[in-house]
Amino acid sequence: MARRKQIYEGKAKILYEGPEPGTLIQYFKDDATAFNAEKHAVLEGKGILNNRISEFIMSGIERIGIPTHFIRRLNMREQLIRQVEIIPLEVVVRNVAAGSMVKRLGLKEGDLLPRPVIEFYLKDDKLGDPLVTEDHVNAFGWANPQEMDDILNMAMRVNDFLSGLFSAVNIRLVDFKIEFGRQFEGDLMRVILADEISPDSCRLWDMDTNYILDKDRFRKDLGGLTDAYREVATRLGIIKENDKRDTKGPVLVSSNEEK
Ligand code: UDP
């Protein structure tokens, strides 16, 4: 069989040419990076879990009427997706103070915010993904006002959907990052949800113990990342309690100290 053409390789995923025009294959790697790729490790089984969790979440989001790039999962590590032109913004929705917001605004980690807050970061590794305002987005044309309206609306609806989904299994959705893309069909263009939604891109805390069930286990060197992701998948009913397929522990390939 001819080798598939690789379109793009990111930190945790690879995109290959899809079987039909307008489609791509999204491959989930086991790689984890943090602090703008200064810290890197391969965590065995992470990609498989994120593929399943993202499939589950994207399908649920699609069911409530929000368009996504997800078409179907193909195998353990791959899913078929719609090709989009990625809007160069990381859209972060926060419910509880954590991470960079705590440092920037001097908040106490874990404090409930007065209401959900949306932030935009410019996708630019060289600049370290800086926080930008909606006026920057409009002025520099990264997205137009109509697209921003769609993005804000979808981000809020995704937050409500995910908050409910996770709270039903005793997990607090602290914050998450999503990305959007433009899908072209003939003369028509629409903004749809792209990328992935998984514990790599969310902060998820157990509601009773505040045990961390997301990528902060890697960022903060807490260990047990794949076990935590497996716990999320099990609670959501994606995998069975006694599913022992991906039980090998994390393998640390290289790790540099936080800057
Ligand atoms: N996030 C992400 N990718 C990034 C930066 C952040 O998925 O490149 C997610 C992160 O997991 C968290 C949310 O976005 O759920 C908010 O992250 P924050 O701005 O606090 O950044 P951090 O301090 O984690 O770098």
C-alpha cells in the first residue's frame, strides 16, 4: 500500500491526507510537551486514550448541534476528520482559577470565577502563544467579527456541555482550550470546532479530592498521567473498569526543568 502523505506534524498529533478530498486523518501520538515544548516525554498509551476521549466528546458536541471536524474514529490511534483552515487562536474557557490566570491576576488556585471567562491566545510558538484581545483579533484579521461571534457562542455552549458531562461523573471542569477552523464547501464557509478535546487540553479535578486528572500531572511532574486519563475514560463510560489493555506505565524519555 502506498505510504500516506503527511500534511502536518504537531506536538501530540500528525495529520495525513484523507481518503477523499476535504478529509484528513488525525493520528494521536503518545508524546507530551509543555512549556512551549521545553519539556517532552513519551507517555505510553496516552494517544490511544485521547483518541477515544476526543471521539466521545466531539460526537456529543455534534449531537447538540455544534458542527465539528470529527467524522469517525478509524482505529486505536486515528480518526477521520474534515479538512479546515485553522483559525490561529487558542480559545480558552475558564470556570475556576488555575494555571496562567492565577499568576497573571494574582488569584487563588481553585477559586470559582464570578462567571465563565473566555480568553484568546495567538497560536505562535515563536512568541510563546501570547494572550491577545478581541480587538487584536479583528485589527489583524485573524478572524472577522462574524466568525468571532460564532466562536464565542460555540465556546460557551461547549463549556456548558462539558461542565455537565464531567460533573455527572464527579469531575470539575476547571478550564479547557479549543480551536476552530474554516470549512469550505463550494462557495460556502462555516466555522467548526477542530483539533481535539481531551485531558491534554482540559483541567479536570476530582470533585471530592481535587485529584488532578489532566496534563498538569505531566507539567507538574506528578506521575500517573495515563492512569488519570484512563480514569477519565472509565468514568465517562468509554472504557470498562477492568479494561487492562493500556496499563503500561509512563516512560519518561526526556524531561527538562520548568523555565
Ligand atoms: N492549554 C492547552 N494548550 C496550550 C495552553 C493551554 O491545551 O498550549 C489548556 C490547558 O490545558 C488548560 C487551559 O488551556 O486547560 C488554560 O491553560 P493556561 O492558560 O492556564 O496555560 P498553562 O498555564 O496551562 O500553560
